[in-house]
Amino acid sequence: MKKIIVAGAGHGGIAAAYNLAKKGYDVTVYDRVQKEEDLGHEWQDFFHKDALTDSGFPACEVGMVHRVPISFYGPDKDVPPIGQTVKDDEFEMHMYRKDLYAHILKYSKEAGVKFVFGCSIKKPLMLGNRVVGFETSDGEKVIGDLVIDACGINSPLRTQLPSYLGVQNKFLRGETIFVYRAYYNRLKKFPEIPNDYHVYFLNDGKDGMGWIVTNEDSVDVLIGKPSPFTKEEALSELERYDEFAPHRGKKVLLGGGIYEIPVRQPLAIMVADGYAAVGDSAAMTVPIVGSGIANTLKAGKMLADAVLADKNGEYSASTLYNYEAAYYKQLGSSLAMVDLIKILLQNLTLEDLRLFFASGVVTSEDLSFNSNEASLSTIFANIKPSDVVDRFKKVGKNKALFKKVLTLIKNIAILRRIMLTMPKKYNEKSLAAFADRYNKFFASLVK
Ligand SMILES: Cc1cc2nc3c(=O)[nH]c(=O)nc-3n(C[C@H](O)[C@H](O)[C@H](O)COP(=O)(O)OP(=O)(O)OC[C@H]3O[C@@H](n4cnc5c(N)ncnc54)[C@H](O)[C@@H]3O)c2cc1C
């Protein structure tokens, strides 16, 4: 029987493992954590309610909430925030990451997936052009017919694959965000402050953002920046948020570390002979918000479908490319487009942000997308043709910003043309040519 090995217990790797094991495949997941309870972060995350069922897992009864509207705050305190409007029937999961892991592990183990913990993966093992396994830090060689790379953003496999495979090893500056996240105790002397979700753009686009989420008994804070920063720097930046969050106590209840999230276009090439990347390793988050749980779960199911369709068990770049093509068709192309908006945001100065917040260039409807439907068409769907002229006039008051918006429009057109050159079926040369265009285009934007 063919042996499938999953490197890292990332969510998409587990979704692929579960769907394959259900069909009788021999699948083993390897992770560096010492025991399954150590998997996942400590905090709660939002993701679309259908992600579990779309990826083949049974639905989860715990954690379903009406989507929490976000209020976006600009740099000026006297300008009111722009609040999202949320439809009555919009629900999402708000789950502790460990509960999510408990849910998907329970069903995966029942389906026959094997888990090996305490296994630190060091590097990929190659036989000719084929990825055949990985070596662990203990020098053990783990060999399989297919290696699924679910090791996250700094995967020791993706980052060390030979360049001739065409899989991009390194993510560039601006393509990832470093975040400090912690849950603090909530001071009881401010009972009037409602439970709410606030996102702040106090700095210019190059210097990041922050959020304060007020829960019943805790205050969840996040500071995000495009370059690495220390915990001390995070704590000093956090003081700037004190005036918005007087109810934040000083005791850290959960988290308190610095983490890195990919916020970029998906990998141009995510497969090779014997290898497929999924999740953060393949950069599958929604670039403007960094949400990746739903996309990676769904991608895991798409990967399993491509493996099941490969009746001869070749697991070659050619057969695995059906997974990549399906991912791009359903999600990846839209996400790459959305990355252009993130690039615009990163280029905004304080003056640009002030105009955005104060002048009505951006409205509540524009910001009311959810992470499951973040595409340019949903983001722009609310702009009526009659609005366009009015908004251009407002933006036109700031020449530099006007130029940035025109650049965004030009880049959308360029990317559309590049995406048309992505092969529908595997062809080594055409795929390499597409990847070259796509990677050079994005590299030129984040320079
Ligand atoms: C602060 C923060 C908040 C977030 N909030 C949200 C949210 O609200 N909603 C949302 O959808 N997404 C959110 N995300 C993003 C989300 O966590 C990821 O996009 C998603 O988990 C997909 O990542 P993954 O499963 O591919 O990788 P990961 O979650 O990083 O999992 C990788 C796994 O590989 C293992 N591993 C790594 N290296 C090795 C090695 N060398 N050897 C063995 N094992 C290894 C790790 O132990 C880990 O178990 C957030 C991320 C962060 C950091």
C-alpha cells in the first residue's frame, strides 16, 4: 500500500490525512510538539462556519456565533470609526484553537490517521528530482510515496527544496506580518464598555495595525507589523492603545508571544514530484486579514481529491497539479487579487489614511466583507457606478493617493492577464513561465 506522510500537523495536512484515511489510505502525521494537547495556539479564532463541512469533517456544535462586526479606527481620534454591517444570517465559528484541533483529531484518528509527536523535521530528502521524505533532527529518515507539507509558514521542507523544483523557498518582507497577541484580564471597573471588536490604523500603512477585542472576562490585543519586533517594543506600542482600552488589565492570561502570518499571494507552484504544500506553507491566508483556517481546511480536501483521482499512485507534479489548479480556481486567484489591496494599504501614508477615514472614500459597506468571501468583486460590489466619480473626486484631492489608486487599478489588470497564463492542466514549461511572471510581478510590488 502507498504511504502518505504529512509533515507538520497543520490544519490542511490533517484535512487531507482525514479524507485519505477515510478511503483506506495509510497516512501518518508527524509533528514536533510532544503531545496532541500541545497542538495549536491558546486563543480563539474566527473562521467561516462551513469550513469544517466543506473540508469533509462533521460540523461542530460548539463555537457558532453570529458574525461579530468590526469597527475600523483611523489615525484621528475625533473621526468616528467605520463599522461593518453584518447580515442577520451570517454565522461563523469562534473557537479556541485547541478545541478545533480536538475536533479534527478525534475524527482523523477514528478514520485511521496515525500521529507521531515529538518529531522535529529538519529537511527534505530527495531522490533525483523527487521528494521522497524528510530527515528529522535525530537523524531519522522518514520515507513516503507522497510528502504533504503542512509545517506552516517557515516550513523546513518548503524553505529547503532545491530551486529547480520552482517552489518559492522564501517569503519576502511585506509578504508576512509579525504579530504580538495576548489576552489580558479585563478590569471590572469599566462594566459600561461593551464586548466589541476594534481594528486600529494609528500608524501609516508601512508601520502596521492593531486590534482590541473586548470579551466578557478578557481583552484580546494584537499588534501587527511587517518587520520582526521584540516583546518590549510590542508592550511600548501597546501603551498607545491604552486610551482606547482603559479596561485592559496588566495580567496576561493567554498568548503573549510574537507570531508570523503569511499575508501574500498563494505560492505560484505548490507541488512537485512526491510533494504538495498546504496551508501557511503555501501562503493560503486572506492577505488583508491573515485568516487561513478555512482556506487551509478546504485546500486539504482538494489535495485529498487529487490524490484519490491519481489511481496509479504516481503523486507526480503532474497529478498533484490538479490540486493546485482546483485551489486557484476556487480560492487562490481571488486571494492573489486581494493581495493587491493589502499592497495598497501598506503604501498608505498617515495623510492617505486620514482622507480614507474622514472623507467617505471608504464606507461601511466596503468593509463589510467576511473572510470567506474576500474577493475583489465582493469588496467592490457595493460601489455603485454613480459613486465612482464622487469617490475619485475625493481621492483626487490628494495627488499621491490618487496615483496609488490608479496603480492598484493598473495592477489588477496586469494580474488578470498573468492569471490567464496559468495552465489549466500540468505543463512543466508553461507552469514555470507563469510562475516566473507571477513571482516577478509581486516581487516588484513589495520591493
Ligand atoms: C495571532 C494569530 C491569529 C490568527 N487568527 C486567525 C483567525 O482568527 N482566523 C483564521 O482563519 N486564521 C487565523 N490565523 C492564521 C492561522 O493560524 C493559519 O493561517 C492557519 O492555522 C493555517 O496554518 P497551518 O495549519 O498551515 O500551519 P500552522 O498552524 O502553523 O501549523 C503547522 C504545524 O507544523 C508543525 N511544525 C512546524 N515546524 C515543524 C518542524 N520543523 N517539525 C515538525 N513539526 C513542525 C507545528 O508544530 C504546527 O503544528 C492566525 C494566526 C496567528 C499567528
